[in-house]
Amino acid sequence: MAGKKKYKRKKIKGSLSTRITSVCIYLFVGLVAVLAVLPFLYVFGGSFATERELAQRPFLIIPREFSLNAYKFILEDGRILNGLKNTVIVTVIGTAIAMVFSTTFAYPLSKKEFQGRNLILNMVIITMVFSGGMIPTFLLVKNLKMLDSFAALTVPGAISAFNMVIIKNFFEGVPKELEEATVMDGGSDFTVFARIVLPLSKPVLASMGLFYAVGFWNDYFSCMLYINDTSKQTAQLILRSIVLLAQGFDLLGSRMDFGVAGAPPEQAVKLASTVVTVLPILIVYPFVQKFFTKGVMIGAVKG
């Protein structure tokens, strides 16, 4: 039809050996992609399966008998919603603090004229190999009176040396002419940082922000160490206790009514717990995916 663009199917060009090689590469990449997706499909499908079907079918994607018992078992424990709320708070606050500290620390280190730059950078890199250890960190958190508070879950992990170095490398690639022009127009260093450097660094900021968010979201060990108040526990620690409860379900019994499908199997509860904890991050990822590869690669190979 007139006025409409004609799209032609792209064909693999080149010699016969080149086309065969390209086809093999596509097949290999496709196979790897399928192998990467299958575990997610198994976890999602298995979370809706019954105990009998999980026992009969070691691997399934679509259950024959649909059951919400595992999710009902998780939601019947009223702590999970409060735990999800705490996890969101810790993730948002922790990521915001980490990004502020990491960017403000990385910016001066990206300036070659900054005195003591190499010494400070070497001290940062040393922390990537050696750490104070769990007991000294716990004693420090305790002496700072941060136990049973969200500060204990966000402040100790406020800066990742690896992420900060990548951000620094990215800042070094920002054109110096833009910064010099801003200074000539009367802009301060903070103006250059806030209005020039940060807007041009969206790829690396989105990538590192995702790294920080995933780290805070998945962290349960810090909560297990520093939080005794059950009302402040995060979803990961609560889901861990729910899984342990499901393991002894048959012995302890329950007053919950799960219908004709029977009690939730231990394996289904584990799979449902995985879905609950992973799904929010999977929802966020597509919004930053376009920045992800560019931000990581440029920050990693620069400098």
C-alpha cells in the first residue's frame, strides 16, 4: 500500500562459512537465553503447584493443578506485609544515602589536580581486599547505638568501593570543556557537579543505583545481626522464618484452611518466597536496563 514503509526481513550476508558461523552463534546465544529463563519459569510455576504434583514432577513450568496455598501460607503470617514495608524503606533510604556518598566521594577523586588523590584512592582499593571483620563491625554499630534501627542496615553499607571507583571512572570521561565553560560563567564546583556532571552521568548512576538497591533488598544477614525488634525485621528474614516454619508444618499442624488441595508443601513455600522477594527487583530492572550496559562498560574501561 502507498504511504506505508516496506520492511524486509534481514538476512545473514557473507560467505557460506560466515553464515554458518553466524547461525551457530545465534543458536548458542538462544540456547543460553533459554537456559537462563527456565529456572525463573520453574520457580514461578512451582510456587502454584500442589504438594502431590511437586513430588510427582521434579521439573514443571505449568502446574496441572493450580494452587495458591503457598502464597496463602505466606500471607497468613501477618509479619510479611510489615517486612515488605521495612524492606522498601531500607532499600530506598539505603540506596539514596549510598548514591549521595558515592557520587560526592567519586567526584573529587576524578580530578587529577586533586592533591592526595592517589593516596586516598589506594586506601579505598585496599578496602576491596581487606575488611574490618564481622565482630569489629558489630561492636562499632553497637557503640554507635544503632542496634534495632534502620541505620544499622543502611549506614555500614553506605559506600561500595567497587561502585565508587566505577562512578569515578565515568566522571573522568565528562568533557572538561563543559566544566570550564560553567566555571567561566560564574558557576561553583557544586554547580558543575549538580548541573553538568550528574545529568551527563545518568547511565552509570542508574546502573550503580540498581546495584545498591539489589544489595539492600536481598540483605538479610545484617538484619539477623543487628535487629532484634520483630516489627523492624525485613522481608528476607521473615520469609526465612516462614520457610523454616513450613518445614515443620506437618509436625506442628495449623488452624489455617487451605481447601481441598491440602497444606502447602515445603518446596512450594520456598518457591513462593523466592517470587515474593525477586519480583519487585524484576519490575524495576526494565526501567534502568537501557542505561545498564552503557553505564557499567564505560565506567569499567575508562581510566
